[in-house]
Amino acid sequence: MSAGRSGGSARERRQGLWLTLLLLPVALLWLAPLYLMAVFATQPDEAILSASVPLRPGGELLANLARIVEIARFDRALVNSVLVALAYALLSAGLSSLAGYAFARYRFRGKGALFGLLVATLTVPYAVVIIPQYVLVARDLSLANTLIAVVVPPLFNALGVLFMRQTFLGLPQEIVEAARLDGASELRIFLRIALPLVRPALAALFIILFLASWNNYLWPLLVAPDPAARTAPVALGSLITVNSVPPWGALMSGATLMTLPMVALFVFLQRQFVSGITAGAVK
């Protein structure tokens, strides 16, 4: 028995070693652009545009950061992005959880048709709805250049609802029935029993929604182009114009500032992310 276990563990270690060696070049290819971006953020524009690509950090990081703050008010844009991404991820994850729980646990008239309509929305291109959505928000509701206009319209997330529905379907029905027999209300069952049991999946959904909002460019560009209300991707995009050469050092420093929090978020929460994706994919 012990010899079999030791032999199996040695074989697993060898397989893990070969897998690591196989994936190492792929990881280096993925990290190379991030490394160059970080290096360019510390270089002057002349070094970035020179024939020889700089591979070592320079000493212009603080100057580049000062330039992007002065030119694009990037400090304000970063604060806006954090507020928008947090609000969107929290609200959208909450709405997706409520809708997913209702589709998974309740029977009501028109459930099949409503679920079919939900799935059908996934086939509608975003370009089809963005102009009517902009007219409604900017003209009819007069919410242009506000953070509310950036956060609220995209809150409905069909993929998030489907993901949470699949997750709630995996919960044992006996737990819910026992809580009902004890006299717990439906809201209490949802908040105190169902949500804690699907915490990894909820964390994974939160990370996905946060990243989607953090990197969103088109909708914030349309509805909030004002420097006081624009988000970090829009502020970075404003540095690239047709009539002038972009300040590449400042641009790279801003891109690095936007990337580092996301990398740190995934590194610290990767276990919850992976376990949540797995829990949502398996009933």
C-alpha cells in the first residue's frame, strides 16, 4: 500500500514537473508585453521610439506619472473607475444572484418563456442596443456625464444570471426545505443560507464583473466624456489624437497603474475564482 502510494506520488510529481516546463514558455509569452509596458512606463518618449527597444527600467516613472495626471487628470479618472467598478460589480452580482435563485428554486407562470428570452438576449450584438440606450440615458433622462449613467444601464447581465442559476441548482433542496419548516422567510433563506453556500461562485462572478467594468471603454466614452466624469480607460484613450504624437511614456505609466491592481486582485483571489468557476460549471 505505502509503496503504491509513494510510486503514485512520484509519478504525479514528474507529471507536474513536465507540465510546468511545458507551460513556462507560454507564461513567458504572456508576461513579456506586461514587462515591456512596465519598462516603457519608466522611460522617456525618445527611448521608447528609438530603434533599440529598452529592456531595463529607466528613471522617468515619476515624471511620466506627473505628465498623465496633468494632461488627462488621471488621478480623478482612477477614482472614478474604482467607484464605478465596485458599484457595478456589487449591484450586478446582487441582481444576478436574485434572478438566478428565482430561476433555480421557484416555479411561476411564464418561467420557461422568460428564461428563453433571457437566453435570447445573449444573441443580440451590443452595437444594436448601444445607440437607443445612449438616447434614453443622455437625452430622455439627462444623465450624461454622471457616474450613474456609467453604472446603471449595463447592470443587467444575462451571463451572470445563467451562471448563478446553475450554481443554485447544485444546492441540496433539503437544506432549503428544512429552513422553511423552521419558519424562515424566503428572504432570510436566500441571505443566510443560499448565498453563504455559493460564496466561491459569487466571488468569481464579482471578479469577472469588476474586470469587465474596469476595462470597459465604449459605453463610458459615449455617455461620460467629460474630464470630471470619465473613467481611466477613457482618460488613457484621450491621450491618443490624430494631430499630435501621443506621450508614450505617460500612456504606459497609466496603463501600468491600471494593470497592477487587476493582477494583484487575481493573484490574491485566484483560489476563490477557480473554485467558483468550477462550482458554477458543475451541477
